[in-house]
Amino acid sequence: MQSKYKISLLRGNLLAAAATMAFWTQTALPQAAALLWLSVGWLLVMALLLEFSHRRSRGLPWQLLPGLLLMALISVAPERHALLVWAWVALLMLPQPIWALAFNLGAAAISLMVVTSILGTPTWMLLIATLGVLTLLALSRARQMTDMNGAIRQRLRLIPGYNLWPGEQLLRDLPREQIRCERESVHGELLVLQVKRHQLWSIARKLSELTYDFENVYRLDGTTLATLLLAPSPQEAATRRILLLTALPDTIVSQRYPLMEVESQSLNLASLRQASLLLSPAPSAEDIS
């Protein structure tokens, strides 16, 4: 299935940029041609290995390599590549760590100093002023993208391979699951578990293994987990709940609430952490069966 984040479009843009640089090498000086072919290779590798992820890379930020290549291209032949100084605006628009941003800003400043020799003072001053304004706009856009990516990262699974999600995701899932229960005439329950802090992650993994793939587990805070249980009837849901709780440590304190009775519109994480505020506790599993 095609990625909704349009990775194929970005891959196409990278391949187009690689083709453009490869064509440019025909008229470039030897040193510049070597740098251009290095850039072509980097773009091809990026296009072929591209995969969407909001997780932060543990290695060096990828923005360092294009920054180095851009500065090198301008430095080896400023009379031919002076127009590339405008590419710094696009590079600075991308989210990146503070130290990588500082490096790229320094490299951009060096590039501007290099092109000073081929520009008159008035032209160079106008270039500085224009790039300064565009750089501020680019940094503002980078900040917006960083905030947006942070919001998206909140929706990522907390443990790869397990259906464990942050509590914010539960607020988004509740209305959808309520609609599904009503449409498909199934019984849903919100099960809230109070656990020992040191047992949270082990119980979260166990809970993910005991539930179906379409039933997510949510971490509300350091001592609270929640999950949505779906079953054809309340009796079958009670049976599933009993089996599930039996497989978990006895120290867990659990509360369950019929999904259709939860006021999802006015719900927030604070009330989820204090599950007793949602509504009156439902009867125990033994009372239902």
C-alpha cells in the first residue's frame, strides 16, 4: 500500500535532482565535477533507501553532508556556482538539531564570504539582507515542522512490535471505537489498570500479547495502563477480561467501563488517570457472568 506520507513523490524529486547534477558535471571544473558526482551518489542512495520515520536518527544528522557539499561546490568555483548560495535557504528550512543548524549557518556564512570576491559591495550587501530575511522565514518554517513532527511522534508505538501507544492516542481512538461498536452491534469496554511503577513495561508487553491486534494498549502515566476490549456480548467480554486479568500479576487494581457510557467528548488525560471520575464503577466480572 502506498505511503500516505507521499514518500514516492519525495523519491522522485531526489532522483530528478540527481539527474540534474549529473547533467551539470559535463561543463563543470574537475574539482567541482568530483563534488557533483559525490552529490549524485548521495541523492541516489537517499532515494533508494528512503523510508518514512518520525523517530530521531541516532547517527549524525543527514543535513551535514549536503551542507558540506554545498559549501565545497561554492568554494571550488564561486564564479560558476555563486547562485547556489540561495540553496542554503532550502537546507535551513529542514528540522535539525541545534548543533547541526549552527554548523549549516556557519557554512552558509563561509559561502557568502567566498562569493564576496566576484560581487560588488552593494550587490553583496543586498544579497546579505535578502538571505537574512529568507533565513529567518526558513527557521520559522523549520520550527513549525519540528512541532508538527513532535505531535505525530506522540502517535507512534512506544515499543516497536507491540500495540502500546501514548494516552493521547486513546483520546483519539475512543470516539472511533464507540462508533464502531454502535455500527457493528458489538460490546466494548474500557479497562483501566493501576500497576506498580517498576512493573509498567513488563505488564504493558504482556497485555499487548494477550489482546487482539485491533485492540490497543495505552500508557496513561507511569503507573496506569488502559486497553479497549471488544466482544460480541457483555458475557463474552467478561470472560475475556477474567482470563486476561488472571494472566497478570495479582497486585494490579483494575476498573472497567462500558465503552458506550464513557463521555469521550469531554474526556481528558487527567480524568483517564483517575478512572473513577469517568462514571460509577461497573459491576465486577463475576456479577456479569
